[in-house]
Amino acid sequence: MAINDIFHGKSKPGIADNGKPGAAETGGVSSPEEKTGRLAGLFRLTKKEKPAKVELLEAEKSEFEQDQEKILRKIDKYRASQHGFRRILRHPVKVLTEHPINTLYITIPAALLFFVVGTALVIREAGINAFFESTSIDDIAVFTFLIAALPLAILDFKEMSRRRHIEEALPNFFRDLAGMNDSGMTLPNAVHLVAQADYSTLTPYVKKLDNEMSWSITFIDAIQRFRVRLATPLTDRSIDLIAKASKAGGDVSEVLRAAANDGYEFIMLRTDRRNNMLIYIVIVFIAFMVFVFVIYILVTTFLSVMATAGAAVAQTSAAGGAFGANINLPLYTRIFTHAAIIQGLFSGLVAGQMGEGRVTAGLKYSVIMVLIAWVTFRFFV
């Protein structure tokens, strides 16, 4: 259908406005009347006049409605898959890793299952006395803790590293954006220009912000989505302030510059706090290592010598039983092993709370200390 046919309400191809054959009927040569009709149609197009409606047949209307309903059903299905249990089924790994604490929904049941099955196998082999005599139960308990805590410790460390790098790059992004806005650029153009720069971990988020604004999403909506994706305390505070200033029509450049200065001060204070508290983490580690070393020396030298001497005296005199023959060295070794493991577990949690202000951050220290205690008493005692 030619352009002039649409603008004049014609639906029959190849027929000009005056009823004479058009270019399609004359071998591609347009008549003067057809050229005049095309010029009139283009004139209406430049004037933004609505063209005449084209009536669709009933079959075409039915097909169009079916396609529209199919598209709407797909949109509803996609929206439903982004929430609740459907989202877990559709993106299980993403749901578990977007918040490190979510891994406990999988690791705790897996750890409990491992402990129950492992304990049952040990009891079947050695009987119920394995709880008091076998070190296999200790090994199962240590691995149960590692199954539950190690994924959370790793993901929490990665998430904190991501947040730290984002917050360190965010003030530079705000400063560059304010400079571009001061030069007379609109915010969408400024975002598009600074998106070409390198902001480390923040770079893909800035590029996505630029892509959203290129699709005519308003700056306020795009920056709020940007805030949700970053999800850090500093970005929540800064971006919410910028969005409110932009919505109120104030000087966004000044707000961006204030947010950048606030970000710099926040990072400096956090760095000073981490450096000042690092000494306490070191003290916790040293105290734990001293504790393990003392127990190791106590078990390998003092208790073992007493048990050997007591057994030798018991063979020669009846008074030897009171001296040291009754020392149960494996029992004392297990008791000290449990003490060292418990000390390492809670020392790590205390180190995380003191050093980073979060108990969860101490899980990585707990895992390291528990492994040190278990390896020391399991393979070197």
C-alpha cells in the first residue's frame, strides 16, 4: 500500500487519487496526479496529521486480538516468575546467592543430613560408645560445621568486597556527573558520557543505567533502579537524596557534589576504623594460637609423660595407681580438642564483630581457626 493511499484512505494498491492507474500499473512510471497525491501525503506526515483509519477485516481483527492476548499472557507469566516460589524454581542459584544468608536454607539441612547419616554409620560400626571413645564423631561434627558455614563465609566475603569496591568508586562517579552537568549537559547526556569511563566494579551498573535512560526512562526512575541494584548503605543514602533533589527541581550538580564529598568521608572513616580495629583481630588470632600451643604441649609432653610414668610405677608398686596410672590420655586429648575447636569458633565470631561490626563477617575467621585446631589435634597429637 503506497503512502498516499494510507493518507487518503485508499486500500486498493496501484490506484491513484483520481482513479487512474498508479506507478504499479504503468510499469513504475508515476503520473503527475500520483506525484501530487504523494506530496500531499508527505505534507500531512510533516504536519503530524493522523492518517485515515484503515478498516480491518474480522479475521484480521481476531488474529490481532489473539496475538495481543498471547503477549499479555507471556508478560503476566514472566512477572509471576520473578516473585515468590516460582522465582526460586526459575532462578535457584540467583536467589541463593543474591543474599549470602539465603544459603543457610540449603546448607543447614545438608549439614544436618550429613551429621545424622555419618553418626548412624559410626554407631553401626562401633556401637553407642563411639560418642565417648571414637574421634570419628568429632570429625563428623567439624565437617558439619564447615558444610553449614563455609558457603556463607565465602559469599559474605565476596559480597562485602563488591560493596567496598562499589562504594569506593561511587564518589568519583558522582563527581564526574556533577562536572558534566555543570558544563551544560542534561543528566541523560552526562550519564551517557561518563558511562564510557572505567569505575571498576561500578562500571556495569553505570552502563545499565545509561541503557535504561536511552530507552526514555526518566532519570528519577532509572536512578532508583540503579540504587536497588547496588544495594549498599552508602548508595541508598546518596542516591535517594539525588533523586529527591532532581524531583524537586533543585541544583542537582550541588547535590551530586555533596554526595561525592559525603562518600569520600564515609570511605575514609571506614578505612580508619578498619585499620584501628585490625590490631584487635590480630590479638584474637594470637590468643587462639597461644591457647592451642599450650594445650598441644600439655597433651604431648606433660600428660603423656605422667601416663607413661604412672603405668611404669603401677607395675612395680600398688601405690602407682594413685600417681598417674589412671590417666586416660585419649579422653583428655578429646576434651582439649573440643576446647580448642570451641575456642576457635567463638574467637572468630568475636573478631568479626570487633573488626567489621558484623558477627557474620567473623565466620571466615571461625572456619580458619576451627580447621587449625582440628588439623593440629587430629594429625599431630
